[in-house]
Amino acid sequence: MLNRLWNKLRPIETRSSGAGYTAQVMQARESYIAGRSGVAELTATVQSCVSLWEGAFTMADVTGTDLLDRQSMGLTARAAALRGEAVWLITDAGLMPVTDWEVTTRGGRPRAYRLSIPEAGGGRSQTALAAEVLHLRIGTETVTPWIGTAPLRRSTLTGGLLYAVEEALKETFENAPLGSQIVPLPDTGAEDMANMRAAFRGRRGSTLVIEGVAQATAAGMHPQSGQKPDQISPDLSRSMTSETLRDARAGILMAYGVLPALLNQAATGPVVREAQRQLAIWTLQPIAELLADEAREKLGADVQIDLMRPLQAFDAGGRARALSTIVKTMAEAKTAGIPSEDVSSAMRMVDWKE
């Protein structure tokens, strides 16, 4: 009886919804998508790919709206590369970035959002309908079409391998006795030998151990045999570290749509241009089209996003030759008296849209 009375009189306990300032600080360094160890995004390979995405979207030609400015486009590309999706709240003042969100769906399509808006003094929560939210998603699956997946989540094994190899190399170069040697010296007094060993102790890259002739004799060796410095640096070539690191980097690059040849030291101009075209045509422009479709639906304007022209992701020489051929063909058709409609129909037959 007393317990029931106490429960009624006890004040209601309130808890954080997870969208406040503390939650944002905890999530600031939380890796939503990284490799299996959760820190593959910290590698230079991943950040290089993210920078390529961010720079390409920052340079994009956007027509039909002023909301998608260069700052917003760069943030959208970075969020898509690391999280697989980017969410913006559409307001009269512009687009507001969203750090966290909850979504309700109907028929697999978002219906309403509960958004966390970042602020300098602490975030705030806001509820919005799907028509008020710009939501870009890449790598969606049929079981959760309202959630995007980043390239690293789709290749967690390779991301974990890349991090493991780089972490192992970091620890090796931190702790291994690189450049240290075992040097035989003539015997002197025990005190002198002890002082000599102490003088070299902990000196990375120099002599680490001093071996006297007496120790070699006690071990059954001739005092004058094999009197040469012995290298004790680890032999990393036998563990195929270089090959493993190269293959892991190549896998991550391909996951982001970047040809591994772009980072080859022997890469020349044609290879760089081809890698640039590959990235723009098969990876970035399709993402830009997804963003343009979302913007057309939510903003009610004919939004077009072009990455091909600003990135020069085309063969300039080939276009020049094609233009010359087209002009020559049109001039010959005009001379022959062929109507322009017939010329357009013939061009459409060879996949010329316009």
C-alpha cells in the first residue's frame, strides 16, 4: 500500500532523447561506416577518396535552385561518402544540416522525420514532414530503402584489412629496432663492456647490442670467425606487407569509384584523365542525378546538376573531332537539300539525343 502511494507521489523521471548536446559530442567521432575496426575512415586512402567526392560536388553546375550552394554540395558529398546519406531541412533561410534523424515510413517511403539540428550552444530537435526534408541516399537495399549505405560499409572486410595493415606498420616503425645492429668488439674489462652497452641502449637506428669475443668463444665459436655486424631490423618483405597494403588500397579506391592507376607513381596524363572520367561518369554523376531528382521532388523546380563540364570529364580532342564531323555533315545535308528533321532523325539513330 505504501509502495503504491510512494509511486504515485514520486516525480516523473525524465531522460534524454539522445538528440541533445551530449549525444552530438559522442557521435562527433563515432564512425558510422568505417571498416570492421571502426577507424578505416582515418586512413589517408579513404580521406583521399572523400576529398575527390567533396571537390567534385563543390565544383558542380547547379541550375534551377539557389539552395544547393557550393558549401551545401561539398557537405552533401562528404556525408554521402562517409555515411551513405545526407539529410537537409528545407527552410526559408536555406538548407539546414542534420546530424541525426529518425524516420517513419509508409510503403517503404519516408513519411516524417525527427531531426537533430546542430547548434553552437547545443543541438535541438525538430519534427518535419518528408516534403520538408532533402534526403540523399546511395547504396540502398530493398529491405531498407530509406537508409543509405556508404562504400566502406559495403566493403568492411577490405576496410578492416587496410586499417590492420597500416596499424601494424605504424606499430612496427614505432617499436621495432630499425637500423640497429649487433656489433662484435674485442674484449675489455667487464665494467667497460657494461658502460659500452649502456651507451648504446635505446638509441634507435644505431648499435643496439655489443658482443665480445669471450661470449662468442663460450658459445663454441672461433673468436675470429664471423666477425661482422649482424642486422636485427625486421624483414617486412617476407610478410608481403607491400603487396597486401597495395591490394587493400586498390580495393578501397575501387569501392569509391577511383581507378587505382590514379595513385600509381608511373601514372601519366592519359591515365589521370581516364581515371577522372571514370570517377565522374560512373560514380559521381549518377549520385548527382539522385540528388537532382530529390531536389526536383521537394523544391518543385527543374533542378539540374552537372559534374561533367566543370570536371572536364570528357575527351576534348574527341569532342572537337565529333563537332567538326557534325558541322561538315550538316553543311553537306543543307547543300543536298535534306530537311533538318531528317538530319535529326538520322542523328538519333546513332544515339545523338540532340
